[in-house]
Amino acid sequence: MTDVGEVLMSVLSTIRVPKPGDRVHKDECALSFASPESDGGLYVCMNSFLGFGSQYVDRHHARTGHRAYLHITRTRKAKEDDNNSGSGHPPKKKPTRLAIGIEGGFDVEQDQYEEDVKVVILPDRQEVTSEDLATMTDVVRERVSLSMTGIMTADSVSHALQVQQWDGEVRHESKHAADLKQLDNGLKIPPSGWRCEVCDLQENLWMNLTDGKVLCGRRYFDGSGGNNHALLHYQETGYPLAVKLGTITPDGADVYSYDEDDMVLDSKLPEHLSHFGIDMMTMEKTERTMTELEIAVNQRVGEWEVIQESGTTLKPLFGPGLTGMRNLGNSCYLNSVMQVLFTIPDFQSKYVSNFDKIINDAPSDPTQDFKTQVAKLGYGLLSGEYSKPAPDPGDENGASEPRGDQIGIAPQMFKALVGRGHPEFSTNRQQDAQEFLLHFINMVERNCRSGSNPSEAFRFLVEEKIVCQQSQKAKYTQRVDYIVQLPVPMDQATNTEELQEAERRREEGDLLAPTVRAQIPFSACMAALSEPEILTDFWSSAVQAKTSATKTTRFASFPNHLVIQIKKFTFGLDWVPKKLDVSIDVPDTLDLSALRATGQQPGEELLPEVAPPPLMTPDTEVKGILGFPGNEEDDSLYSPLLCQSVSPVLDDSTVSQLCEMGFPLEACRKAVYYTGNTGIDAAMNWIMSHMDDPDFSAPLVLPGSSTGPGTTPTESLSEEHLATIVSMGFSRDQATKALRATSNILDRAVDWIFSHMDDLESMDVSEGGRSAAESEGGRDPPPGPRVRDGPGKYELFAFISHMGTSTMCGHYVCHIKKDQQWVIFNDQKVCASEKPPKDLGYLYFYRRVAE
């Protein structure tokens, strides 16, 4: 064996064979969006199993000393037209199941590639040939073979996260099927010729299995479908099961349970159909099943035609800042948010201007580093390197005009990292873009302990002024916020008559009734935001009793960039989410100067800083409480720290209502306690905003109780959590108090500290018993959170729109103004916008206008 052969054998003898649980990154570079399909392919380290593009593999070799890499390249196969249609596109096998990664489901490997795999040795990228292996020992040859096989057969991290095997057809037996009540009304349903008994609709028809009523199905968000008569019938009668006519075959049918709100199985379906004269064995399918309809919708979601503007042909755009993002499966909410964020200078300077330094400083596993992955995404979007037309499989010579689709980038590592551990963002389900924006801002806050913090661009202070109507004394509080939530006053619609007429025609079964959208003035939304809120159950420290009060909300500071959310998504009286179909004349420029907070006015008296009396159980006897039986010589005021046995009175009816909605008992008790027995609405709002808390269903621990974690001064607190809060502009004492008040849970501590600004600024005694002056070394009171302030004049530069009936479904796109031209970003498609639908947006982004 030559010296070169000995060196090769020495290198290859140290490579690893992937084991179960090893993360194999064979689809995406850890530092760029290079892949096996890119020029130069992908190099997978045979020791760490990290993948690197040709640009970064030498850097990894130099930093780690690893020399053996599996070089994977893929080239697209030429596709043949089996139908001889001349289109260059082969017929695709139609999916027959609403599934991913399952026979009959959506094909997740539609692109066919020729793959070339070889082992190379760095730094010269010398290929290890079969002749080289022949000169080595059996042990080394077997190790190389096992390592290569293990890497190529392992599920890559990105693939496992992007496409999970999912079957949307799994249905469960209905709880009503076994003993379903059927009326003996003598009704017999003919085998064809059905019409809705209310509006004469002849498609999307459902027969109620209790009384045999044939009625039309639900109206879809785009106005198609039925007129909701089957649903209205259930709401009137409570008859739960319905079968979709036209889907009945000897193998089964579509059965829907209104009570269970899902497609279900009915094991007694033949019997239930026979009751109305329907023989399953003779029925043929004439209507598309719900699965087929959902598959059709899913196939259309990614098509440009579905959301193009007014049927116009849009011009594709390419270049820096015009890079599309691939949809990883309901990831359009993430794509839209990140496209807008990297239009903002703060995010560009933090993550893209210093891109080379961030890459050079990246840890050994950059796939798990937040700063590296955000920088990688930002550079990918802004550099223009990936803003190129996607290859047309039918255009061998590249002679056709560029299509809207781009090569773009697939943010697989980024999505996996920011969603890790989150119950929603770690899934492939559709999510609320506003919730993701706040989630990402929270992650930026945590990861910017030093240096610039780009989320400060959105941060502003809100002043809330509460005036006791009996004493006319006021209380001022401040809190931090990042988004303005703008209410939609439906009663202020300017086209009420048109709305009422369209609704009347629909109720009368008029199939030609137009779909009319409510026209809401933006000024009405702003008026609803700024008008005083009436508090009917306010405890006034001035009169020592509950009375009415008014609460007014104003801006204590104006951020550099203002985000406005139109509150289109709301809950009905039955707590079912619904979307308001509205058009709002959102302006290009905005002046909020009139909403600037003024603070305490001359001559205005403040409410005394006196805590409300404790809520007591009627059978609790506590010594030392003024006005309660006890030691007559001890009339000291009650202190929860001195008397920890007191339990609060909780409104049992409110707790019961919450429990009936399916929430844990302890969570319901905490919701009622922390909202001061102020009613079901306040408690429900508390639950909705704390559902993700790790201790959501943990037992209620009263303030001052020694039994709860995080309440004793001596308990060890996380230095990492302390550092995170301190980096946001708070003192260590304030961070300590927030963590101890929230059981040492960082997310809750951040929420707590922002909602207790006044308490923190007036801290007289620190948790350890020292005075604030002692603990701070006699310095001035520590500042609050860092906020930027300036004039309240803004101009619109981006908005995110949503199509669908709920944030949990549908599709998101964003429009961004670049060089005075509106551009639409629809996943991989980036085009010049002709008619940006500014009146239909969900999230609006404004930037401050310089005076």
C-alpha cells in the first residue's frame, strides 16, 4: 500500500456509522440553502453528519479537522410526455386519499432525480475510488459501506420535519351511531333527483339520519357550496348525524356529526339508510366525497391563479430582496412574516450586514443556533442568490419566458428551530401569522442579551388611565406592547342596506344572491380603539367599594415601526371561531399624534395605593383581620404573607362554566382567582392567553404561600433567565421578583414584568429583605424597558393577507412596497402587484415618517 493509501485508510477508519437518533442533514447546508440539486452539490460530513455546500465545506474541514465527506449531487431527469400532449409535462397520478406519505395520498417525491454519491477527502476533495477501497482492510471497507448506506437511507432531519406521514381520512365511530333516534314518519328517499327542501339546490346535499330531511351543506368562504340549511336544521332540532347524498356506495358514505363537529363512521349506516328506503348495495357515487373536495382544495392552494389579483397577469420579479420561499406544508404564515421582517432595517443590520462574522462565529452545530439560522434566512432572502426562475421540466433549452415560480429557499432548518418545543409551530398545521410574529419577537428578545435588539423597532409603551366615576380620581399604569389590535365595529358598516338585502335573498333561497362584504371605515375602527371602556365592577380604593369606572388607552411612546392587527377573527356566542368578512379602507399614511398619552393632569387626584380587601371564604376565621372575629387586642390589617391559611372565595358558577368547556379544574380556578371574580368573559380571556403556560393545569398557589415553587427568597433562580430579563433593560432585583412570582418560568416572567411596571418602579423592599437603595448601591431607580419614541406619523410599507374561514386553515400572502412599487410574495412566486388589496389585509406594517 502506498503512503497515499495509508493516509486514506487512516482517515476512513475514523468515520462514523449513523445510529438511530442521529441527526443526518443531507438535504440542506447548515450555513446556506445549498442542496444536492445546487451547483456543486452537498457535502455530508461522515463524522458529524452535517451538510455543507461547496462554499462552506472547506471552512468546516478547517475548523473540525474532519476530512471524509459524502458528496451528493442530484440532477433532474428529463421527463417524457406519456400523453403526447406536447406540453412537456407528464400526467401526474391523481391522489385518491387526503394523506401525505401514504399510498394513494399526495406524492411528496414528484420530482425525479438522478443521484450521484461518492466519498471525497478534504482539503483536495480527492475522490475515493473502488480501486482505493480494494487496497484497504475488510474492516475499513465495511465501515465505509455501512456509513454510506446509513447516511443515504436515513431520514434527513428536514424531510422528517417537512413531511410527516399523515392521513386525513382517519375517522372515528360516532357516539350517536349505536342508538341513533330515527322518526317513524313514513318518509322514503328516492335514489336520485334530490333537491334542498328549502332552497332547491341540487348539489352538496345532506340527508339527516333522524328525520330524513334533505338539505344543502355549508357555504364556503368564497361564496360557493350550500346555504347552510342542513346546519340550521341541526341547530333547530338537535338531530346530530347527516349523510351526504351522492356519496353512498356499497362501501360506505360520508357521514357528518354536527354535535361532534367532524366526519365520522356509522357502523349502522345500512340500517339507518334502510329506514328511509335507501339500499346501500344498489347505490352509485354521483358526488365528490368530502375527502375528494379537500384534496382538490389542497391541490389548488399553491396555484397562482387562486390568489392572483383580479385575474390580471402579473410580471415575475427577480433579484436581491425579491426571493421566494417554498411552502413546507402550511408554512405560508411563516413565509409572509419573515419576508416583511427582513424589509425592516433593524433586522437587516442585525443579521445580514454582519453575516460573515455570524457565520465565522457559529458554534460547532450551527443548525441549532438561533442567530446563525436567522442570519442564514435573512441573507438568503436579501442576497438575490436564490431569486432565479425555477426550471421548467418541459423546457429543455430554457427558451420559454420565466414563470412566476422561483428556485427560492426552503426554510426547513429555520422552521424546525423556531418551532422546537412549541405545541403548534412545531407541526405542519396552519397557524395564525400574528401569533407567529409575537412568538418570533419573543425568541429575538431572548437571544439578544447583548448588542442591538431588532425587536425594539416594534416595542412601545401603552398608558392605561382608569377614572373612578364616583370619586373622579384616576390611576395610571403602563405596559409594553408590540402590536395594536384594532377592533372591527360591524355596526358601523356603510353598506348596511346591501348587506341586509343580500342576507334576505339568501334566506329566501335565491341562488343568485350576491356575496356582499361589509364596508367598515378605518376611522370607525380607530374610534372604537380610542373610546373609553366602561368598567362596571371596578374596586375603587378611594371609596373602598366596587363602582363603575372608565378606562382609556393611549400611546405613551410611538415605535419606529407600527404593526396593526385587524381583529377579523373572533368567537361567536358558542365560542366557535369565526372570521369577519370585511373591507376596511386602510390608509397609506397614518397620524396617531392625537392618541399620545398625556399622563397625570394638573389638579387631577390619583387613587390611593390601597389594595382591595382579600376574598375570604365565609367559614374562615383569621386572627388579625380588621372587622373579623379574633384577638380584640390585635387589629392589625391583614397581610397575606402573615396569614397563609386564607383561601379565596371563587365564583363556583364561573368555575363550573369553564370546566364544562373542557378546561382543567385548576386552570379554571386560577382564571377566576386572577381575574378577581369579575365574570366569565374575563376568566375566559385569561385562559386563552395562558393556555401555553407550563403550569396551566397545576394547582392554584396563593401569593405568599410557602408551598408553591419559586416563592421563597432562597430558591435558586436560573441565571440564564435572569440574564435574559436584565438584557431587556430591567434590574436584577426586578428580574428576580418576576421569576419568583411566576415559579421561575421565563415566558410567564416576561409577561408578568411587563404588566407590573408600576409595582416594579415603586419597589421599596427587594425580595431578599434589603431596601432598593441598598440592593442597587444607592443608584437612581432602574429604567424600564428600552423603547424608542418619536412622532406618531407613519406610512404603510407592507401588509399580510389571509384567505379562508379561520387562522387554522386557508392561505397567507404578503405585499411589500419596494422602491415605490408594490410586490406580492406568494410563497415561491414573487411578482409586481397591479392592484394590491389593501382593504382586505390582516396585519399592516407602518414605518415612521421623518418630520
